[in-house]
Amino acid sequence: MIIWTSTISLFLFRYIFKDFKADLRYIVLGSFFPIALDQFLFLFNFYKNPISIGHSLFVTIGLLFTLMIITKRNSTFRNKSLLFSIGSFFYLALSFTWLNQEIFLYPIFPGTDNLFEIPLFVKVILNFIGLGYFFYKIKNMDQLKYFFKEGKFI
């Protein structure tokens, strides 16, 4: 669901915030943050489950508050940091993490084996929707290079 969450995060950001000058690469990086954090913690045996604390709403809120506190107002670094945090919020919504309250609201609820799992065919369909949006916005290699270099759609 990585393709789905990252590309539709771009769509939602552009639709909701109407900021066409923002560097969208930070939205994509933010949408990878919960996965990357959980994989890091899992690989170093901090957690037994590969989906854990990174998918918690409290971690994402803590990230947002921390970035708001430590960054200087109206700086480029703050703007990019907020985009990163917004991408992380979008990931939690688009990956349907909110359906598993013991993960989404960790550590409030104890763990259980009764987790909601999205069927594989739904994941495939959602990823194709995400790819469709991305290919709709990026029509050739020059536009793809521009996106990776500038973080914007032409």
C-alpha cells in the first residue's frame, strides 16, 4: 500500500491545502515515516511486531509538536518539516490504521490478535489507483525528473 498512500497523499495535499508551490517530496517522505520507524524498531528487536509504535497517532502528533517547537517560525526548514508531518498523518488515514485501535491509539489499548486486515485484492486495486494518479500527473521522463529535482508537478 506504499504506492497508494504516497501518491494519494500528494493528491489530498494539493486538493485540501491548494499549495502548488510546496515541495511534495517531503509529503512522500512523511508518508514513509511510520513504515520506516516500525521497520527500524523491528529490525533492532525493540518490538516483536513489524507494525507497532510508528503507526500510533500519538507518535505522529508528537512529531508535529516537536517540529513546531524546535523549528524557527517562517523558515524553509519548518515548512518542509510540516510537510513531512502532514505526509505522516495522511499515511495513517490512507493505510486504514485507524481501524485497528490497539495500533492507532497505542499504548492506550492492549494488544490483541483481532486486527483488521485489508484483503490483498483491495490493496492491489488501491495501488493501481495510486499509480493511475501518479501517471496522470507525470506523463514523461522530463516531468518525472522535474518532480524528483524540484518536488513539484509541471
